Amino acid sequence: MVDQPKDLKPRTKAFALRVIRMYSKLAKGDAVAQVLGKQVLRSGTSVGTNYCEASRGRSKAEFVSKINNFLKEIGETEYWLELLVESGCVKAKRMTELLDETRQLNAILTTISKRSKSSF
């Protein structure tokens, strides 16, 4: 198995909690914000579970498969966060840190995925 950063489990959990807090602050009467927010809530909270599943993978192939699920969800989360900003539902300044963390997690897991695949 590939060495995994030790801080990713708590980091992905903290990320999910940040997504939950962001969603809870969206305007309740704004239908667009609620639809986009529910999408980011779903994908953003599944990031951590996919990482946990990957870290418990029984084989390298299972690990790589779960990491790819993680990458799919983190990419989707980034997309929904960007739509919240670009649609005007959330000010860009308020989303900067969350988008930055999304991109950092994506970069970290992309590297892990590439290293895992190359060691087959």
C-alpha cells in the first residue's frame, strides 16, 4: 500500500464540517442557493468517507478505486462551490478558504493516486 499522510482523516472530517457550516448559512429563501448547497453538502461530506474507505482498502486495486471515488467527489465539490460563487449566491471572499482547501485536498489525493497507480 502507498504511504498516506497521517492528517488526512481529521482533515477530511474538518472539511466536511466546514461544508456543513457553509450550507447552514445559505439563504433559506433562495431556491438556487438551496439546490446548489444541497449538491455541495452531499459531495463535500462524502469526501471523508471515501478517504476512510480507501485507507481501509484490502488491496492496492481497491485502494486506487476508492481514491478515484474521492477525486470524483472533491472535483464535484469544487464545481458546486464555484457555481455558488459565480451565481452570486455567496460572495467570492467568503468562499476563498473553502475553495482553497478543496483544491489542496484534490492535489494531495491526485498525487497519492498517481503514485499508487505507478507502483502496480
